[in-house]
Amino acid sequence: MTMTDDSTAPATTRRPRLSATDLALVAAFAALIAACTVVGGIPVGGAGVEITLQTFGIALTGALLGAVRGTLAVAVYLALGAAGLPIFSGHSSGLGVFTGLTAGYLWSFLAVAFVTGLLVRYAARGRRTSAFVVFLCCLPGVGLNHLLGILGMAAFSDVPFSTAAGWDAPFWLGDIVKALVVALVAAEVHRAFPQLLGRRTR
């Protein structure tokens, strides 16, 4: 009868899905989104919704962190606002915001970060250092943000979709410009840190 020494068997260790660095990035980008939002907003449109850098922060988070970490960072930001920190548009906070006029925009942020991160990582692949390619990856997120925002305003204000779309219309140009700036910044960051969205190695 032979005995084997388990101590000589190769040990296999499973790496945690999110490392300490990942968690630090998630926290940092949640703070970045909050900072982008609380910088003075400009009320525009029939509904008086403010233009802020909030969507810039959301798209940049997805483009730099990818789908999983980007969505998690947005979730942390939303949770902090829901808990009472005045980090939503107009320095608002609390659970009531999630059933108010801008609720559709807030709920869309998770999808925006996820879709943008997914496209930048998998559709752009080795071309994510091209600002034009990253810009194209950001556009579906812009569309999602506006579509869900319009649906939210129509639902919670009890107005026709066309009326809510009219309220939303003034934001399109600014959000496209913000997507372009996101693309310029993200392309440079990916050029400097090519492994930021790459596969982990053992």
C-alpha cells in the first residue's frame, strides 16, 4: 500500500473575481461620478432637468473599467445617493428620486456603464486606443440613457412619449459632445495602460 503526500501535490488557488486594485478603482470611479454630478448643473428643457457631467462620468467609468467593474462603480454611486448623500442631479438624494421625474435616467446608468464597457472591451478589442472607435462604442449608451430617460418622464409625469421626448431633446447634443470627450480621454488612458481591460494573467 502506497501513501501519497498531499503536501507535494500542486496547489491550485482560485483568484478572487475582484482584486484589491479592482475594488479601489470601483470606489474611485464611484467618487468621480459623484464629483461630476455635483458640479453646478444647468436646468434646461421643459422638465427643468439639469445638464451636468454625470453622464460623462458614467460613460468614462464603463469605457475604462469595463462592464463588470464599471457597473459595480455605478451601483455604488446609486446606493450612496439612495442612502442620503446629496450626489444626484440638483444635489438630490434618497429613494424617492428613483420614482421621480429623472428616475429613468438614473436606472439607465447601470445599462450605460455595462454596455459601454462591454463594447469597449470586446468590440473595440485592440482598437480601443482609437478615439473614434471608443466614441462609436459610447453611442449606444447615449441612446439607452435617453430612451430610458424619456420613458421615465412619460411614466412618472403621465405625459405622452412625444412630449417627454421634446423635454429630452436639448440634452442630445451635449451628451454626444461628452461622449466624444470620453472617447478622447479613454483612448489615451488605454494607450498608457494597455492591460486595464486585458485578461488577467497568473
